Amino acid sequence: MSADRQLSKTLSYWLRHKPDAAGLALDPHGWAEVAAVLAALGRKGLSCDIARLHATVASNDKQRFELSPDGARIRARQGHSVAIAHDWPAASPPELLYHGTVERFLPPIRAEGLKPMGRHHVHLSPDIDTAARVGARRGPPVILAVRAAAMAAEGHAFLLTSNHVWLTDHVPPAFLDVLHHLG
């Protein structure tokens, strides 16, 4: 694994799931002090200075992280399993959103829909390519089309993160279609 990928995975783990594993304290909105993160990376043996941290935030393919305007704090944009007070705006979704998964998860998805599992929300992509990349992490991707506008019309709430990931509490099976299998 490349050093940059290791850095990104470590930041994701700490800032989304286990801040205590690094001795970090997240504020109610998920922010950690950059100085504390750099110190924790050093203790873990991952060489990282402020320039490399900024480059990792800027170049992350999914824009998972963001820095505060003054550059003193960093947070994961979404995907937390730890409790945080989100500040994502409610938004009206487009007609369709997409979710990437793999074949082995289709039976429970068809029965129960998409659930957040260990996260706070179900994550949906605005386009097929992004959903395919997400699904491909675990094998040949299967792309699900989510009839998001129809869900919203029936009262389901949607949030939109600053990196254009759509969030909702649950997608019932009635709003899902298998778009196609890739791979």
C-alpha cells in the first residue's frame, strides 16, 4: 500500500470511527486539531507534515476530508460511526441517485433495502461512475438506481454533503432497481 493511501486510510479510521485509537478528541461536529493529528501520525510512525496533510486532503479521490478555513482543524466529511452533530443541509435530490455494491449483498438489499449498517446514513452517489468505484472496493460492482425523487415525494429526507455525497436514513426496496452489473 502506498504511503499516501496508508495516510488516507489512517485518517479515515481515526476521524470517522476510532479517534481514541490515536488519542484524538473530536468536537461535536467531528473536527480534530491538525496539530494533534500530526502528532498522532508521528507516534504511529507515519511521516507527515502540514504540506503532506494538505496534499492528502486536496487529492483524496472521494474528497473524504476537509480542513477548517483557518487550516487548524480537520474532519471527515461523512461516514462516521462515532456520534457527531452533522451540519449537512437538507436538499431535494435528483430523480435518480446510485449505490454501488456487490452481488453477495443483493439478497438482503432486495429484502430490506439499503440500511446505514455501522454508519449514521446510507451513502448515495450522484452518478454511476462514482457508485461503480464504491462498489468495486469489494469485487465486481453491481449498481443500484435509487428513485430518490419518488422517495422524497413520500417524505424521506435527504442531506447533501460538501463533497456531493447524498445521505438518507434508509432506502426501502420499493425504490431500488438493479441498474447493471459491471466487471
